[in-house]
Amino acid sequence: MVKILRNELETQRLGALIGAAHTPGASITLEGQIGSGKTTFARGFLQSLNYRGPVKSPTFTLIEYYEFESYDLFHIDLFRLNDVDELNYLGLDANSRNRTTYLIEWPKFELTFISKIDLNITFKVSDSGRVAVIEAHTQEGRRLVQALTV
């Protein structure tokens, strides 16, 4: 699926629609050049979950952690990592995956701490704004894409 996002608000809305429809434990990867909308999408996703604090890019912290009543959410940025072995130092536990939702920017390595990628969104900058190319890889991913067409 391809979505045209004419401005930042539409990028946040895309995040909000997917955030509101997601099932805890979902894994979503976000790709695209710097400034293409990955963190803006994450902001909309978190706001749809009634998170009202600031949503910062995890570029320097690598992980931003959000705790909700019944699950946790990790917003991860792998841009600064140079080697797959560096993932071991992030403290991500594969055993918590059913209770953890992941938003992963720059998924350039095999993500051993998750069992599957439900949805991949690639953001591209175009003359008319941004374009989001959305690919579902699981039943949960297909359900999330379907939520965008309602």
C-alpha cells in the first residue's frame, strides 16, 4: 500500500491510525532518509495510545521506553550501530516480546530480539510531500493495513 502524506500532520495521523489499531506485541520497522517522517509517525502512534509527554527521536539514546498499563513500547533507532553484535548491549530481551510493542527505525540488522516484523513502512520524500510505502508481513500487519482503508 502507498500513502501520500502531504504534511507532518498527515504523517502523525498515519501513526495514530496504526497505533490505535495495533495489538500489543506488534513489531513495526520504519525506514527512510533522515527527516522523512519516522519519528513523526512514532509521535502519532504514541499519542493515539493517550501518551501526552514529549516523543523524542531515539537517535542519540538509541531506545526510548514507554510503559503502558498492559505492555511496554520500545522506540528504537539503530542508525548509529555499526555491527549486529552491538544489539546485545541494548538489553533487549527476546522473552518479553509478547508484552512489548516495537517501533524500530533503521532496521539494518537481523533483529534477533523479535520473532517477526508485522509491518514495514518506508518513508520517501517527494515533491508533493512524503510517501509511505507500507508492507504487511504477518496477519497482524495485514490487519493494520486494512485499518487504514476503513
